Amino acid sequence: MPTASYNPDTGELLGTQRSLLSIYQDLNALTAAQKNAVWTDFTSGTPPKWSLDDGPLAGVVMALSVPAVDLSGLSSADQLKARLKMVAAYCVDRPLYLVNPSFDGSISIAAYV
């Protein structure tokens, strides 16, 4: 059964939640510059934006922070995969995060259909 996707700021129904895999694939299709812009924004602030996630997938975001942020022994490719999966999980909780974000208006990845 499809899961509804809501705007966490307003409670507005946005549509049906997309799968983590489909969001991850869209993130992976971004250019290197776009991926860097997303990661820079995602890790900005004190505390970083990702650590403020309070949605249903907050635990997944936190678990993925270990390979994405804290482990320097991973290859660059593996660390990038962990980062993109972390952002994908965050997007499920914040479905409008990457819809024409202020840091790069050329990005448009909705976490709902």
C-alpha cells in the first residue's frame, strides 16, 4: 500500500512517497558539482542540517552518518554512496528539500509523486 507524503512544515498532503531507491538514483544522476552542492548544504550549520531530522527515517539518516561522515577508511566511491543514501533518507522525511533548493535551483528531486 502506498505511503502518503506530507510537507512536515504545513501538514499538506503532497502525494505518494517515492522509494529510497528511486530518490537515490536521481541523486546519483546529478552532476559532480550538484552532488557537492547538496552535500555542502546538507552538512552546513551547527549542528549540521542532517542531524536535525526528526522524521520517521531519522534513525536511518543517523546510522548512515557513520560511513558517510565519520569513516575515513572507505573509498571515495563507497563514501559517496553512503552520502547519497543518507540524503535520500532525509528527503523522505523532508520531501521538498531538493525541489529547486536555494543553493542550486537546477536541482529538482521530489520525494513524492
